[in-house]
Amino acid sequence: MSRAAGWLLALGNHRAAVGVREQVHLMLDPAAAELAATPAHCRHVIFWNERCVPVMDLGRWLDASAGLGPAEQRRHLGIYAYQQNAQAQVEFGALWLARPPQRIEVDDTAAAPLPHARARWARVAAACFADALGAVPILALSRIFSGALAD
Amino acid sequence: MDGPSNSAQLVLLHFGRTRLALSQRVVRSLEATADVEFGSVPPPALGAIATTAGRWPVYALDEELEPLRHVPRARRICALLATEGGLFGVLCDEAQVLARQGLTAYPLPLAMRRAGTPVEGVLDGAGVALLTSARALAIVVNVGAGLAPAGEREDR
């Protein structure tokens, strides 16, 4: 049995997880700039470490028909590092979070299928585990920020 | 390319809360919206404006950079933009010239690129603005559908 550390994220009304090394920064009170003519689920950027980092409202993308949720669901920002492949340079993307991430440890016996109720999870999740509250998809960050969700 | 990346001066056009930055090279003049002859040309143009170089179609955009069929009262300036095909006007609320120095331009992140978007990048330094080009705006407003015979050609 192997164990891995990660962060449990609150994405609107959804829960998801990332690897412990993927989260590189947390902004509790972020100042994000809204850009016109951008997708409803990715309207903001932050300027961080001399980069323009897109901010994804993944909860909104998952509930595309529900419209914009309450502002409390976009209170904090997590910044995440990812690579398109092992040789590619590290890139960064941010996610709106309803609560600060919670450190977790997961072992491989907790593996579980993705939630059936949200078929969209298959496009943004690399794997899934279950805890006492249900399924927790593990995010595939390179897919989320690659532009595959843009339209 | 007529985008602003190589230009020393930029022009910021305001559309409500949205600010677009273009190379000053492609902004041929700033006219008063009062000088536009509305209804004098077929859609999608809203009207036309005459200069010494010709008569050019005029368009309006909303804050999301979608073409408008009616002109908001705040659009009091007509920015005359140059492309390879000629000039066209875009109505905006305000226009200001900005030195490129001290501003930082970034490409628009992949996750934010919608098909057909005129936004080519993000400009930070004097607030936040969207980088675009006259060519990209011409596509959004569909200039080809109402363009008068070519007048001036864009400087290169």
C-alpha cells in the first residue's frame, strides 16, 4: 500500500484534490482582474511573479447551466504548477476556492470511480478516490489550463 | 502584424469598463461620433464617416467586444482604424495615447482563448487592458461585408 499527500480543494459546491507539490501559492484575499471576451468559467487573471496567470472557476464550468454562484465560492485563490509533459517548462494556473485547501493523505486502497452525476469530471480529472463524504476527483491540471475547456 | 507588441505608443480605446490597446500606427484619427452618418450604409455597419481619403464604415462594440446594433450614448468618439483593406471606424467612449515604456504585455492565457476572440494579449502597468489589432477587430465587426473601396493601406 502506498500513501500520497495532497490538498483537498473546495471548488464552488464541488470537492477535488491536487498533489501536494502542485499547489505553489495560496492567496486568501486576491486582487484578480476581470477580462472581457473570455469564457464564463475563466474571466480573471492575476499578475504573479511576473506572469499573467489565468484564474479558473472550475465549479462554474462543472455546473455550466447554473450560472455564476455566490461570491463566497470565489473567496480565495490557489496557484498551481503543471507541465504538459516531463520535458515541458513549468506553467501556472489558478483556481477559485471557497475555502482554504486542506492537507490530506490518501492511500491507494481509497481509489474510486469518478462521480457519475457529473460527466464533465472525466475531462478534468486524472483519477479519483473516496473519503467519508464521497468521491474526490484528482485534477489533471495540464488539461484544465491547456485551453481544452475554453469554448 | 498590426498588434501593439512592436509599437512605442499605444492607443487605449474604452468600451464601458473594457479597455482595448492598439498600436498607434493603426489608429489613423479620432473623430467625433456626431460626424458619423448613421443609417447611410447597409448592415453590419451602423453608419459611415467621411475623411479626405474616402468614406468608411463605422461599427460599435459592447463591453464584451460583441458588435452592437444600437449605439450607446457614451460612444462619443469614432476611432478610425487601418487594415490592409482600408479604414473603418469603431465607436468608443474615450481614447488615450499611452507610452509603451513601463507597461508589460503578456499573451492571453490558453485557457481564456475563445474561438474568434479579437483579444491577443493582456497589458499590465496602467491598469489592465486587452491587446488587440485592427485586423482582429475588423474580423469581429465583419468589415468585409460593408467595406467601401480600399483607401489607404496600412503602414508596415
